Amino acid sequence: MFSQVRVSNLRRRYGSFFPLLMGTVTLFLIFFGGVYAYMEIEGWNYLDSFFMVLIALSTVGFEEVHPLSEKGMILTSILILLGVGNFAFLVGSFTQILVEGRLQTVWGRLRVQKAIDGLSNHIIVCGYGRIGSIAVREILREGIPVVSIEKAPDLLAKMEEDDVLYISGDATDDEVLDRAGISRAKALITALSQEADNVYVALTARQINPDLYIVARADHETHISRLERAGADRVMLPHTLGGVRMAQSVLRPTVTSFLELTLSKHELDLNMEELEITERSEFKGKNLIESKLRQRFNIIVISIKKADGKMIFNPSAQTVLEEGDTIVIVGNKENLRELWEII
């Protein structure tokens, strides 16, 4: 039973390459089994037995190393039949792989994996469905590298079309997360359709990378605490967010339109952005007047999130910027780019 499960796992893992793998393993077993048989039946040493098996399987037509007994001739006949049959099986399996284009696919995946291995401070998105694909698209618009994890064949083809770096596999598998570079990533979004899977991914990701910022999808408000306990920093309810957005579009259409424009980064030369005050920032220890953000960059500071999580909306001119603070600002793209370079 254990062997059947092991073979089944290997078949799923290697797919079309499984027959080629099994043919190679069988060839080695035949080869070294023949060496052992010659040593036992004919009493030859290892080198003579090795050479005899080699010329028998290759069917090159060389003479025997030593005269064969009747048992030796039967053994040689069996080796030739098994060898020729195994070679034919290997050639057929390899030809099938070439015809199906599997070899090209494997080389392509190896190139993709090499590209992923070279990433750091990237974002991992688990699931490329309706929610995950939008998340990937928005992240790529910002010019930030992203790796998606998906196992559905139709969505894998979609990611190929969208030119997205991806890992084919189950996001709940530690090995798959490792291949996505989770130890080097800065954030993870788990948007799988099954909430239990999101809980498991958040829990596993937090254990592997304690500094990872994790955003998880939930289907019900009562499940938010469960995902937070699993390690999620932020839990989103897509259906709730969509409903709220629609309601606000009716209640406050102008405000909603303004926010959509500032966040789209395409329709208007005015963006909303957040920037963190780092240890090396020239604004560290200065208040808003001393920083001259408005005068130098023509931007508006909407709010400041302090390092302890406290939010200060419409901060006064005397509010001091400290290390770890995050400022939410509005300004045009060029001015924000200049500020970003020195922050």
C-alpha cells in the first residue's frame, strides 16, 4: 500500500516525465542486476561482469569476455531482450515528450524559477482567481515584483498569457511557498477560495517569515479573528468592501470619484501615496513647518500614522515627524517621485 501511494505521488509530481523516469530506473536495475548475476553464475570479477553487461545491452556485437555456460547464455539472452525493450520504451517516452512540447515547458519553468530565485522584497499572491488576479495587476502597475501561486490549470494558462511570474502548486504546501521565495518576500496576500486554506497559509507564512506583512481574504466577519490569530496583519472582506464602495458611490459620488482617481495613477496627474519616515530621512525630528513639504514639493499631508499605530488626521503644522511614522499625502506624480527619492 505504501509503495502504491509513493508511486502515485511520483506520477503526480513528474507528470509526463514519469515514464521516462521509470524507464531510466528500470535500466539501471537491469544493468546492475546483470552485473550481479554474471558474478554469481559465471564467477567473474566485477570489471568483467560490468563489461559483459555493457556489450550485451548495447548490442555492439563484441565477443564474450569469457566463454559462457548454458546459464550464462540464457542470462545474456534475457539481458538483450530486456535492454532492447527498455531502450525502445525510453525512446518512445522521450519522443512523446518532444511531440507534446513538455520539454520546452520544463525549460520555460526553469527560467521562471530562476527569475523568482533572484527576487527579494517581492509580494506573493496566493490564488489567481477574481480577487487574486486584480491584486496582481495592481501590484504590477506599481512596478513591484510579484509571484502568484495557483494550481488550477485554466488559471495557469491565464497567467502565462498575462506574463506573470507564478508557481504551479498548492499554496498550503511549505515547499511551494519556499519556491515562491517567502523567506525573502516583504508581503503575502492569500486570496484562496477556501477560507481554511487562507488560515493555513497565514499560519505557515508567519512561522517561516515572522517579518512578513500578511493580508488575508475572509468570507464572513466572524472569521476575521481566526485569521488574525493565524498571523494575518490585515483581513479583508471582498463582498463587504464591494458593497460599501457601491453605497458610497451613491451617497458621496464626488468623494468616491476623487479617491478612485487619486488611487488609479492613470486618469489624473494627482496621486495619493504613503511614505515612511526612515532613520536616514532628512525630515526626521522636524515638524511639518520645518520640513517644508508643501513649499518644496507642493503636496498635502492628509494624515500621519505614528509608529505605535495612532492615526493623526489633518495634522497641525507643529506635528513632529518621527522615525517609523507613515505620512499619507496627496500630490502630482513628479513631486511625489522627487519626495520618494529623498525620504
